[in-house]
Amino acid sequence: MSRPLFLTGTASLEPPVRSLVAGALSATYDRGALRWVRWHGREILRGLSFLVRTPGWGTPDAEISDLDIAESADRFSVGYSARYRNGASIISARIRFTGNADGALDATATILPETDFETNRTGFVVLHPLDGVVGQHLSVEHASGGTEEFVMPEAISPGQPLFDIRAITHSPEPGLSVTVHFEGDVFEMEDHRNWSDASFKTYSRPIGLPYPYRLEAGTPTQQSVKVTVRDTVERAQPAGAGDGAPKATLVTIGDATDVRLPRIGIGLPAGLAGAALAVAPQLATLAGAHWLLRYDPAAGDKPGDILVVGDLARRTRLPVAFELLLTAESDPRPEIAEAAGWLADAGIAPLLVAAFPKVDETSFQPGEERPPAPGEAAIYEAIRESFPGIPAGSGSPAFFTELNRKRPPAGTFDFITHATAPTVHAADDLSVIETLQSLPHILRSARAIAGTAPHHIGPIGIGARLNPYGPGPTPNPDNGRVGLAAADPRQRALLGAAWHVGYAAAVAPFGIDTLVLGAPAGPFGLVSTRQAYARPWWDDVAEGSVYPLFHVVADLAEASGKPRLAIEMPNADIAALGWVQDGRRQVILANLSDRPVALRLAGLGAATLRLLDAESFTTAALTPGAFRDASLSLPDDGALTLDAYAIATVSETGAAA
């Protein structure tokens, strides 16, 4: 039982997926949806599913019955009935997917409300992958008539890049085109990269129409999606299967680049100051990190919390950066000046300061009217007045989406900042890992907004510290995989630690200034303390034990500001990040998959190895100092096998060649 808990934080296993093949067409069936639709192994669609969204943008799980999956050499089909509940309201649908060897993939839905049903959106959703779409030409047939030739911008669109869609054609590679045709409603496309999803989402109905809307009991409607593949590519015969033995992935460790790794911050909501102080001895070992103190009076934070943070900073010897949520509708100066006084009383000289209107935690559509709030220029001047000589930041207290939709004007910030969250639209393990693919796109778009100013990201984590799209993060009393959950079990497991390594590796080439992750305790904590919610296994061990993420933060904090190593890593299931410290190369690697992966490291001299995996989990949690001090010798041939979601820290023992 402990292995699933160590891997994902919950004993609940995700249901198995099923591969479907019809000639060159393949897909994966996963809980009512088709994922990773491929043609000759090339991904042409990321997903095709039927979803129901409630008036609060909740996504009820489908209660699936009468599932029928059939497969032959040239055809596969999936049919099922589904019921969706929102309180006493119920809607049913009969869904069928059919794939053929000629590249035709059809999806049909008959929708029948059993009661009157209020919904923001009900129907098919198609996800296009980033590869083959970003920067490429699309042909769009509009529902109102006419055809548009469109190039998907590299920059992330703050709103919908495409409206009024009847069909979309894209070309994943020269000679291959894929057309997706929609019937039953008008569709439009959303740039899912905003929320760190690695896809573009096409859905109905248009967001510009009033919502929620009512589906009347007993009144059926129908929708369909038809995918057509046209292929003129000349393909070589596939190579023989060989002996079937998996080959080790070659990871080549290169030399230092001129890019420095980001400073590492630890998220610290003011209300957690007391809990952090209680575990200060463990936190004091995280040399090289700093606290990002967020003060939010609307959340109940008190000036006394800042005094406790001052004590925490002295005991841990970690400096403090500061963020303030403003409640004022116009002049921000009184609140900012008051906060400056509290920090001075606590003996805190902040590394940097950012302030945001509290209303900026809420999402608004592009062009939508916002509540009264201080402007960026007034906030910037107020920070400069109360914190002379200290960098003053702007951006968003929420996710990149909100920064992209409300961009601070040039000249109103010394740095920009925002967060991301991987469970906005999907919360299964594979979707969480896939969000890492979107990060280079977010980094490039954020750089266009920031100009030459430093770029800060975080606090990040699996789960949600806030919810811009509803009244708050989702409760998760059953310890499940829940979208925008306040407490996600994977955050305290190996998957969460590996995801953070993947995040750091994805953003490192872009030279961001600061990456903030974790928290001292609580749902995003580094150190285990008693919580109001159940934490299987952790509730039975001593408080003050550390989560796997603690060791990742410790390693990344040591790497803060160090030269980044060039690493050749051809396997997307492995994240790798390296740096130079005291003339020696250090590398941290993470397996982002749920199965073991064999590696061979090349380019390193003699090195030691520390493994954080299911086998070492207990030692790492209960005796972190002993775990970090122990090491093995890396074999001379660099061979290494990483278990599911395992993390390896490799350190050269001699000077770099």
C-alpha cells in the first residue's frame, strides 16, 4: 500500500487506459475521452472528449455505463452512456467514437437533459497539440460562411484566437493535413497555454453568448465532430523490432552556459508564519533560498504575522521578499506605507516588493469591465516612496492568464511576476505532467511583456492557492485528484517533487530571475505538520518530517545563481538540470513517468549519486540530514535506472574537465 502513497500521495489508482489502433490511426481511451490521437505515430490531436461545465465552471465526472469497445485491424469504436449531476440537476448523453484505417475519426453525442439543467458549456471539446500548430498555417471554415487562412501566433493570445468555427485544418508536417469538422453548435478556440495546458481547446458554445444557459428537460440535442486525415507523405518501411530490449537513454552533460539559474523562493502566506516558526530548525538548512511573504488582509492576515516572520527570518537566516494585496479602490499609498512600517518593526528589509489590487486575483475576460482599483503607475510610485531603493514589481498575484489579460504598462515595474497552476482544466497525473510542455511558450510570451525587466514566477505547485474562476480552491476531503484543489496529495509525494524538477528544468534556459515554490508547511509545505485534512502515512509519522519536495528545494537553492549546464536529453519522460558549483558539475534528474527508465550519463567525471525514490522515501522523510549526507558512486559507465517519479542528484567529485 505504501508505494502508491509514496508515488502520488494517495492509495487511489487511476484507471488503466486502453490503446486503440485502426491501421495507421491510433488513440488512447481514457475515462470517456480519446487522448493522443496519432497518425503513423505522429500526434494530430491531443484529445477529443465530451464535457459538461456547471454555472461555477465545475466539471462533473461522467457516470459511465454500457461501455462498449470494439476493435479490428481497420476499425475501432467506443460507445457509452453518461450521466452528469450538478446537485439535483441531471443531464444524460450517449457518446460514440469511431476510428477507421483511412484516417476518418467520428464522434457523435445525443444530449438529453433529465431535468432542466443550467450549464456554462455542454458538448464536445477538441484539443490540438502545440507541435504542428504554433507558428503554423491553419485554414478555418466559419459557421457564418467563408474561409480564413490563419497563422497561430507564437505569443499566447489573451483571448480566443479563433471564433465562429465550423472546421479547422492544420498540417502537422508537410504532406499531412488534418481537418476537424463540427456540427450541432458554433465553436471557437481558446489558447490553453494561458493556463499552462499544452494544447489549444476548441469548444462550444461561444463565450460571448450569455451564460449560464438552460437545457430544457426532455429536449434532446445532438453534436458531432468529424476528423479527416489527408496524407501524401512517403514513408520508409518501419525498422525491425529487434530483440525488444529497451535501450538506455543517453544523457550528455555539457559545459557551463552564460545563463544563470534562478534564485529560489519559498512561498509564505502570512497566516502560516506561526506554523513555519515551529519547524524553523528544518527550514534553516535551506541555505540559498529566501521567503516570499504574501500579506493579504482580506484573507485575515494580521500585522502580528509579520512580526513572526521577522523572527522566522532571523532563526532561519533566510531573507524575505514581500507581496501585498491591496484593498483600496484608488490611492494605494496608505496601505503600502502602513505595510512598510510593519516590516520595519519586524526588522525585515525586503529584497523586493510587489503590490497588487486584491481584485486581480479574479479572472476577467479581455475587455470585460473591472472593479475600481489603483492603477499600476500609482502602485509603483507608492512602493518607490515607501521602499526607496528596493525593486518594485508588478504583474499578477494569480496565474499567467491574468497577467496576459492585464499587462502592466512599461515604466510601472522593475520586475514582473505571476504564478501558474497545473490543474485548472484537468487533474489526472498525465495532464499535470503535460503542463510542463507549455512553459517555454509562457516564458517567451512573458518576456515580451516584461521587456528587459527581470521575470519572477511563483509560487507554483500542484493544486491551487487561489481560484480566479470561482469562490475559492476546491475542497478535497477524499484525498483525490481534483481540479484546483486546495490540498492536492501529489504535492507531498514523489510525483510532486519530480514535477517541480521538471518545472525548474523547463524554465532554466530562459534566464528567469526567481522561481518560488512550496511553503514551509500546509498543503504546499516542505515540512510535515498536522493538518485539518487526512494525510495517509504522514499522519502516522512524527511531525517535522519532510516531504520529497524539501530535498528538491534544498538542491535548487544550492544552485541559485550558478551557471547552467548544457544538457542533451532526448527523452521527454526525463527532466534534467545542471549547474557548476565550486568548479564541479552537479545534475538533478527526474523521471516524469510512472514506469522505470534506464539512463546512461555521459560527459561527467567521477561522481556520487543520491536517489530519492519509493525505496528511499522513508529515510528521506524521517532522517533528512542522514539522507542528504549519504551517497553512492555513479558507475563508471554512467548507467542509472530511475524508478517511477524518482529523482537523482549527481555530483562530480573532481574538478570539471
